[in-house]
Amino acid sequence: MIFPFLDGFSTFTKAPVTWMIFFLNGFVFVLSSFFSNISTPDLSDDFYRIQGRLYANYIQSQSELFPESSPLYQLSLTSGGGSSQNEKILGQLSLRDQTFLSQIAVEKPDSVEKKFAQRWLARMNEVEGIDPAYFFGFSSATNFWVSIWTYQFAHGGFFHFFANMIYLFIFGSWIEKRLSSVTYLSLYLVSGATAAWAFLWMGGPTHTALVGASGAISGLIGFFAVRNGMRPVRFLYWVLPAQGYSGYALLPWWTAALSFLIADIAGLVSTPNFSGGIAHSAHLGGFIFGAAFAGALSAYPSLYSQPSSAEHKSR
Amino acid sequence: MVLSNATDGSLNRAPRFSPQPLDRIAAFIIDAMILSSLLSLVTAWPLRALREAMLVEDWFMILVSLTVMGLFFVSGAIFYEVLGLRFFCTTFGRRIYGLEVRDATTKKPLSISVAFLRTVSRWVEVVLGWPALAIFLRADRKPFHDRFCQSEVDYRRPLPLRARYVSEPDVVEFKIGKSLGLFIIVFWLSFLASVVDVCERHHLPQTVQAFFAELKEKDDDSMCEAVTTTLERTHLTDDRLDLAIALKTMDTIDSECLKQEIENALKQDYESSAVRFAQAMAEDGELADFYLLSVCEEDSSSEYCKAQKIISAWRDKKIGEAQKEIERSNSSSLIMRVLTALQGLKSKDFKLTEAALAPLWQDPGFVPAVTELKMLSLWGLGERKTAEELFQASLAFSSSATSAQQSYQMCQLELQEGCPTQLSHSCGYLISNMQTLAFHGKPLSALIDLAMCGNPQAQKTIENESLIVQPNWLELLKAYQYQLKGDIKTATKMYDRILRDSESLNWMKAESRLRLFSLSNESAGESKFYKAWLKQDPLSWDWRRQGWTLLKKAFLEKDYLLSLSIAEKLIKIEPNNNRLQDVQIIAELGIGKSPHSKNLKSLVEGKMRDQRREFRREVASASQNVEPLSSKTQLKQRESELREVFGEKK
């Protein structure tokens, strides 16, 4: 395991904006956990499967949109035979199909399917209205100009929150010391907004809510990579549980930046559109914006104080 | 054990000494990290193709993408190491820890072929976890690939700062090596065990599902033959029995068929808890109880023993204990749960059914059998609206065979309470989709039941001549129309022809046989049909229909004692059937009971629907002047005759 550690964690007085962002994320996380525990009818597997079955019926009835040779049509055929995994995938995919979402409740008047679809839509609205992840999250169904900012402070679970906050502290506090608070906050928020835009642009419209600070933090990583491309920075490594096999090492930053990019590009290429999980497109969008922001900042050197070599700690 | 801290750059080697084992392991970990990172990028596209192909089960693409991925992986891993060893005597990971791989004799870099052989053999060893054992346990600290290729791992020259040589493994290293070996053995054994477990868990439900798919279109009588033929493919006795038990549980095969399977197992001197359980299922009464009690004697850890405990606890009214047993048992055991649920349904313990289904219901996936059981138990518990809703929800996603079975079962429940004038969703669905559902046999019988009890929609559907779905289907309908119109002669001729026609399916023959009997002049009580009916399994599908035919015939013959006897037997299976209660009342009056007698009064005033209460009061009132069918002496004589026929002791 190898991990960029830079200056480590900074105190509140040294990185107040980073701490404020952390508190805000923490507040939303606690709020989400509280409401999730008491009232959220979350999008369980069964719910996705019901969606999937409805979507499979819809696909099979729309021969013009989905010819028999299309992968979705083939997928819809396999979902009826009890393949719960395929039903779930179709259920997730259905959230990306705006035509389906707009037509499902009006197709086949008085059919059982319609009644079931109405029940499903009611449940969907209920979830979107109550679940904080959906309330704060970013998707085609939410208010673009509000959710593009709010989604950056909501998380899907403890480990999601924990991992993002570690990276926030490491990169955020390092950058905050070298930028003014306003510039740093702008970098953070606009990186997050760009990440959300990239998520929609690359993946297409979807009702699946995007949550998490990782898009904004990818912007910080991109910024850091451009400003410190060839400089050696401090990494924490752990190979074996023995003395001499863990500690700090100085490595050129591009090695870590490359590994971030490789992971996201590989993830993006290898993940079919319908799979959920990590939003690699958002990471890449945030990273690119952060890198571009760093490049643009070269024109305004007064806004950025270069780190001296003494600031880097050796092992 | 550290013997030297050589930092002077000396070229002198100490052949007995080897580099630190942890350096070699750490170098391998770093190489693996770098490789996996690079390979994730290279194999991203085929991985995506594989994921997409797996979804639509495109086996050609699955094969192609797996091959491409495998090639990338193997060639990537090999080239990374082979090229590194040939041209630099090292790789990234080894470089970080100052290690080199050279020819053990000449100390020169390995040739391409030797480096290739070393890499391949090393990766094979890595998969088995072997190299780490060798460097901790062997005196020369050389894994197989080093000995095979005559290579050695050493620190590069001049010696790096961190270089530390160690001699033969000491006590601590032996302990580490042995622990590691033990861990590897345990890991592989548990891996194998989990593979076997997964196979076992998935094998049975999958096979059962495959059976159902195969047997869907078959009618009841040919089912056993088809099942037996299919079971011949399974060689393991337990597997065969498990499947037979599962099929009996779902009422796909009858007791006779299950008995054949038991005999087959016993012929091979094979006795297990599965055999005992099967015997319990195939028998009735005390014999079934005896077998059920001996299930746990064969294997107290079997699924059947768990099912037995649950059933026994429930029978003894130890509801809490039964629920605990259900919670304790393996939730993945579909058969055990369905068995228990079915037991609950049969004994009208709907709470047992609910408890057994609860874990399955958390992930129902609209499994037809589970959904059907759930509907029936909801109905039994009085939650009829929910049962109807579930039926509707399930319909949207069911095959025609499943819809046929579920609508049939639901409609039967409704029929048991009397002839529905306003059709429910299930009976309505059954009638409006008869064109499709008639393929599956059972819905047709429900349609006929509905038509016979006077439902106009059902009668209209039967008149629809476009319902030609099976040979002789139309003939059967026409014969019934003739029967309704009173042309008994033509109807009898047609039924007779259907019965003799080899193209007729078995259920049609059974139906015709039943109709012919109902139209014949043969007395119900003295007929062979009646004697055969008494010996039949009361839980079979035909038993109820035949019972009703006999009851009608006996009733029309004014044989009220026989009517009462048949009605009492039927009412055990259909306790909420109002029609049967009506028959009971009339029959009780018919055999001379006073309308004010305790039993009759409780029947008239008992738990029943409001609209029927008035009707029954009218019947009871009108029957004040009903003359008893026979004198007391005649009645006693008839009663003793019947008891003889029933095989009951006086």
C-alpha cells in the first residue's frame, strides 16, 4: 500500500477552509445516517428488480427503439428467466432512459403493469423526497443549479465519507496553505461542479444520484499534480508488517498522479454504462479541471506561493 | 539471523548466505502492484466486453474476451519479468530492494528462454503459495523455479546499504514457514470446501427449476413417467430422492411416483434421512408420523431432520420453538422451507407457512412457488385483498404456465366459498385469458367448475369455439354444452369417444371419465369409482373434483347419508367452503336430524357469510316438514354398510 502523505494533517488554524468543508460533509453525513435509519425506504435490490422487469417489458414492446439485435433487447430477454442480477442491472439502466420514465405510467391503460408502474413511480418519488442521498444528490431529475453544489457534501456510506475526508485533509490542507481561502474554495467547488457535469456528459442523463466529495477532491489532486509534477513528495508506504518495510518515501508526484489516472481510466473503460459504483467520469472531469486551473494560475503567480524544498520532509 | 551487514561494496559472495526473505517478498508485492495497475488498463476493454457478454449470455464473446484477457495477463506478466531479467537482471520491485537474478553458476544474466521458464514456473508456484514456504524452510532458500532454472537471487553489486544476508533458516523462520504452510493448506481446503458447498447449494434448486421448465407442458398422469425418465440421468441416490421430494412438495408428482423412487433407493440398500422423509410424505396417518419421527435417527444434521423438528414442534403447538428452529435453519434451503410452508398449508396452519416463507420472502424475486404459497397463506389468514394484490403484481412478470397455476389456485380458493357471481381478479383473469391458459390443463377445469356452478361469463367463454388449443378440447366443450342442454345421449357419446381417442390427453380422459360417471345410472355408493376415490390421496388434485362429482350424484340420488359422509371428508380439505356447509345442512335434515339439533343449529348459525345465513335459515325453516329418508332401522343398516365400505370400525 502506498499513499501520498504530503504535509500530513493540518490543524484548524492552518487550514480553516478544509476543516469547514470537513464539518459540512460530516454534518450532512450524520443527517443522512439519522434519516436513513428512521425513515428511508432505500432503493433495495428488490426495488431495482421490479424496475428491471418493467423496463424489460418496455424494451420488448418498443421494437423500433430496441431492435432484436440490440444488447438491451437481449438483456431484457434474459431478465425474465429469473436472472436477478440482470434485472437489477436493467433496473439501474432504466433510470437513464428518459423516454421510459416519462411513458411508463401512461402506457397500457388499465393494465396490471400500469398499476405496478404507478406504485413504482410513487415509491421512487417517495425515496427522492426523503432519502438525504437523493435529496442532496445530483441527477437529471434534480434541480441542476442547486444539486450541482449540494451533492459534493453528501456521501453514500461511512467508508465513502472516511476515504474522501482523508484525501481532503491531505491535499486540501496542502493546497490551502499555498492559495488564498477564496481561491481554494473556488477550486474545490468548481472542480466538484465540473465533475458532476462530466458525469452527465459522459454517462448520459440519469436518475441515479451522484453523491460524494471525490469529484472536488480529484480537482485538488489534478491541481497538485500540475503544480508539483516532477517534485519529490512524501508518501507513506506499507509493504510488510516488519521494520524496514514500511515508512515514508520521497517519490516524484507524477507516479502517484499516473496511478490515479490509470485507475480511473481503466475503471471508466472497463465499466459498462449500466453499472453503478464509482463515478470514474466525475473523477476524471474533476481532475482535468483542477489541472487546467493550475495551468491558468501560472498567469497569476501572486495568487500562488510556491513551496520551498525545505517544506518537503524526508523520511 | 543477521550474519553480515555488508556495506563495503565487496564482490565476495557468501554462497551459504541468501538475501533477506522479506526483501524478496516485498519485491514481489511491489511488482504485483505495478503489474496489476498496468494490466488493469490493458485489460479494461476486454473486461468491459466480458461483462456485457455475460449479461446477454453471448458465449462466443465471453470466450473471446476471456481469451484476450488471459493472453494479456499471461503475456504482460511474462514480458514484464522476462525482459527485466534478461536485460537488467531485475524488475522494479527487486530494484527497490536491491535484488538481482542471475545464473547460479556463471553469475551472468539469464538467457531469454531460461528467464521465460523461470517466470512461468514461478507464477505457477505463486498461485499455489509455494515460493514463500521454500525461502523460509529450505536450507538453500531456493524455491523450485530457482533450482529448476539454476538461477539465484542475490543483492546487486556494489551491495546496497540495506543488504543483509541470512544463513540457513533458524527456529523462528521454521515456525513462520510451517505456519505459512498450514495457512496455505487451510486456505486451499476451505476454498475447495466452499466450492463443493456452492455447487451443492446451487445444484439442487437449479435442477429443480430445470425440471419444472421441462415438465411445465406435461399433464399430471404423464408427469411421473417424465420425472422418472429424467431422474435416471441423476446417479446419486440422495440427489434423486431430493428431487423427487421437491417435486412432490410442489405437487408435481403424486405419492405413487414418490413411492417408486423410495423403492428404487431401498433396492440399493440405501437408507438415509431423505428416504425416511420421503416415506413420511408418501404415506398418510400414523405410518407417516412413524416415518417422520425416524427422520432424525439417520442423520440429525440433515435438512430433513430440521424440517421434521419444525413440523413436529408446530404439531405439538410449540409455536415459539418451531419459529426458533426455522430461524436457526439454513435460510438457503429452499426445499426445507417450502416443505414446511406446504405442511402449514395442508394443515391449515397459515402462520407456519408465513414463518417458513419469511426469509425467502425477503428476496422473493417472484419465485413462482414461493409467490404461490404466499398468496395461499395470505388468503388463509384472511388477508384476501393483499393476496389479490400479490396475484396482480406477480402476473405482470410471470410466464403463462405460472399465471395459469396461480390463477387456478386463487380461483379454486374462491370457488371453495361458493359460486362467485362477481368475479375476482384471479377468476376474471382466468376467464379472460383462457385462450392462453387452457394449454396448461388445470385452468380449464376451474373454468368448467365456474360454468357448472352457473357463472354466466364462464359459460359464455366455454361457448367460444375459437378456444381450440388441444386435440379434443372443443369436443369436450361441446359435450359439456350438450350436457347442459340436457342432451345426455349425445354428451355421453362424445365423452366416450374422447375417452377412447389416443390423441386425448390424460386430463381430458379423466374429465370424460368423471362426466360419464356423473351421467351414468350407476349408484354413487356402490360404484367402483367411489371405492377407488376412498383409496386416493385426499391432497391430490383429482380427489376433490371426483369427490364433488360423487357428492352431486349421491345428493341427486337422495342418498343423504353418503352425501354427508362425502361432504365431511371434503370439508376437511375445504373447511371454509360454504357450498359444502349447505350440503351438510341439507343432508343432516335429509337423514332425519331435527333442525333444532345442536350440530345443525351450529351449522346454520355458525361462521358464514351474511348472504348465506338467510338462505340457510330459510332451508332450515322449510325443512320442518321434510320427511326422513328412511326409518331408523333402515338408516342403521345403511350406516353399517357404509362404515364397511369406508373401512372404519364401528
